[in-house]
Amino acid sequence: MRTSGSVVCRTAVSVIVETRGGKLGGFLQDSVHVFRGIPYAAPPVGPDGTVLARRGDVVVVTLNYRLGVLGFLYLKTLCGERLPATGNEGILDQMAALEWVREEIAAFGGDPAKVTVFGESAGAISVATLLGMPRARGLFRRAILQSGSANFVAPREDAESVSEAFLGALGLTAGTAERLRELPPARLLEAQRAVSPGFAGSPGAVPRPQLRNRLGLSFVPVVDGEVIPRDPFAAIQDGLSRDVAVLIGTTLEEMKLFGLMDMEARTLDGASLLARCERNIPGHGRGVVEAYRQARTARGESVAPPELWCAIETDRIFRRPAMRLAELQRVHQPDVYTYLFTWVCPLMEGFLGACHAIDLAFVFGTLASPTIAGFSGTGPEAAALSERVRDAWVRFARTGNPGHPGLPFWPAYDATSRATMLLGRECTLEERPREAERRVWDAITEGPLLPYDLANEVGGQLARAGVVLVGDAVNAALGVSDQDALQRHAERRRGVGGFPGVGPRGAQHAGGLAGERARATRVGRGGGEKLLLHHG
């Protein structure tokens, strides 16, 4: 346990628990290992809650958990009790951290009855998963989800396919899987890369199964029937988390960050755009493209095929699932709020737009960090937005309402007005934002199996090009070398994936590695109301 600042306990304060996000591959090792130079998952954006704690007089806890094959490899069907990995060891680590907060946070001035859990990307997916888990009930009162929803969990069939491919990459079968315990972590990670987005497709690589989650990710939470009994959306729809207030949103152009990996998306023409959309949403591709073209033309926005592709995929993968969660939760809980983050990343002359992860530094107040400034931007406008965002997040943790004097009136979300706060150079409240696009998705019933996904598309492109994209363009724009990024990562890293002490509570797992302990940060003089736990 590491603490910073001072603890002055006059009254117990709110707790913010952060679940850390991942990289392009979601629940894999930290992004610096693969997507080097993209600063959103590298220190100090995620783990350091000092500025946030100081701003709001809250306790900020950042937790770690097992990732990749150590956290999300499902072996129970293939191996039975010999290797009873549920595919949710990473989620069990998070549960253990939340239980630790409930039992121990009072020693740091926090109130265990006033916990807000939040996360971005894989962290937000984790939060959505927790909202659908009966075992998590009562561990937190509020939830903030940034760029993630409950649409990334895997059915058992997909998890079994990944497990078979993973074992095959190691030359193992279900009958010899116990040898996993003898293999070094480096060998496990090598096989993990063979069945993960952005790595497969080169000669000799293991073919990856078709995956039903929206990005084709290999290692994600698994609806195993035990740890996660059923689809989280279904549980939320039935009111499982009716006592939890929710703040949820996305960035305006999430997919532009992922577009760095999708080289062919930059040169799409009308025919190739239509072909992609038809693969994703069979029978609806042409109608979706035309609806987006008309809506963007009416707003004076670009209708170039690459821009249309980004807008469609941002909504399909991120925006629509987030709004679906808001709509389901709103039936049972009045305190549901939504936002759309519109601040544009200044890198590459604005090419990345309001991309995935652009909001993180504004939440944590780390805009001045040398490794972050180029990505998020600096100056009076950026600083002012960061203050508004931090105040909103902290006030939500305290009261269940993110509104404060620095923002326009922010009403709760409902199915009529769909009130949404736009957070950018100007912060405005908009009702029914991008309504034409929303209606498109409401009219579409997607099948459970999406035969095309970003991971397969990118893997094929990388194989044809003979390269592995590691974010060089962003590195160059930031003036950061791969070695610099790795060195900074090594200086902060204390272990490999996982929350120590999870063993007695979490399920057995092949080769589980202990990692960085949860950290609580409290800076202030007391008098607050809640504790914020950040999950990423």
C-alpha cells in the first residue's frame, strides 16, 4: 500500500475506485508493450489520483488486476477441475479489491458506504460487467463509465475457441494443458500475442476464432455461468444494479485512435466503405451509410468515406452500447447522466479528432505531464475543461449528480429528452444529440455473430505489409522514443498484472502473477462525503 498526501479524518469522505484501462487489445498487458507511444495507458495518466483527490477532497484508489491469459483465459470446460480457470480471474481480482476497500478504507479516511467505481475503455467494460454481477451488489453506490459498456463480454463458446487456439500455439491440448503451470510468463505472453488483435496473420501465426464482441478481442470477461451468471445487459435490464447511480459517455470520434492500426481505412472509397459496413451489419450497410451521409451533410460535417467509417464504427462499437446501458439503467434508477467528449487531440494536425482516451488526462488533471501534453493539449482552455470535468466527476461521487456551477444545468437522462452534456472547448447541454444516427441503430437488430471485426482486418493488413504497427506516428509527434516509453514504464511498474492477496478469494489460475497493490490517495482537510475507486 502506497499513500500520498495526508489523511486528516474529521468525517469520512467519498471514495473513488479506478479500474485501469488497457491498450488496443483491451484486457492485455499495458499498452506500452505493443502500442508504444500512445500515452493514455502509460503513467502517469491512469494510476496517479493525486490531483483528482486534491481537487475534490476524496480518497482515490487505483487497483490492478491480472490481464491477458493470466486474467481472462477460460479453461474450465476443456480442463475441468485440473485447471478450473473461469476466464474471469481479472474480474475476481477487481472484486477482491472492492472487498478490500469495504474492509480497510476507513483507515484512510474513506467511507466504505460511499464508493464510486469508474474506469475508461477496458476499465469501463469492467465496471459494466460489475453492474451485471450479483456478487458485486453493495460494493459501490455509483459508477462512471468512460468509453466502454457491457458489449465486450464473451460467451463460453468464444472463450473455449480462444483457449483451444492458445493451447495450440503452445503445442498443447486439453489433455496436456497442466503443463501451463510449468511455462515461464514470457512463453505464455508469446502465445497470447499469437491469438490477439494486431499480432496474428503473419506466416505461421495461429488462426484466431471469429469473436462476437465488437472489436474481436480475444481476452475479455466471460459469461461462464458462475462468476458472471448471464449477459450483463440482461442483468441490468432486470434491475440488478437499481441502487447504483450511473454517469456514462464516450468521445465523439473513438475510432480515430484505432484507425492508426487500420491503414486501409484511411484510403476507403465508397465501394470499400459499403463492403465493410455490409460485413458488419449484413443487409443494413447501404442504409446505414446513406443515413450517416445525410445526417453529417445536414450538420456540415465531412462525408468522406474514412470519416463516415469512423462515425459509424464509433457509434456501433462505443456510443450505441453506452446509450443502451443508460436506457436500461434509467428504468430502475433516476440518477443516470450521459456525456459526449468533443475535445480534439492536437496531434497530427488534428487527424485523431476527439479520439478514444482523449478524456483521461482531463479527468486526472495530468495535462502538464511531458508525455501527455502533446496528446491532450495544453493552455487555458484545456486547463479550464480539466477543472470542469474533475469537478463533475467528484460531485457525482459525492451526490450522484455531476452538475456544478462551472457547467450548464445537467439534467438526468431520459428516453424523451436524452439530455447529454457536450464536454469540449465549449460545454453545452444538448437534447437528443445526433438523433438521426441513433434512430438508425434503434431500427437494426444485429445478429449475435459479426463475421468482420477490426482485429481480423488489421491483422491481415499487418501481415500483407510485413509490419507490426507500434504507434510510431504518435511517437514522432510527441518526440518520444520507444526506449523512452519503455524506460518510463519500467520505472513505475512494480509487478506483472494482478492484485496481490487475491488468492484466497479469486479462483485458481494457471500462472497467476502478483502485481502492484491498490493505492489510496487522500489529500484534503476532511468534510467531504464520498470515496472514489478508479477501475481501469
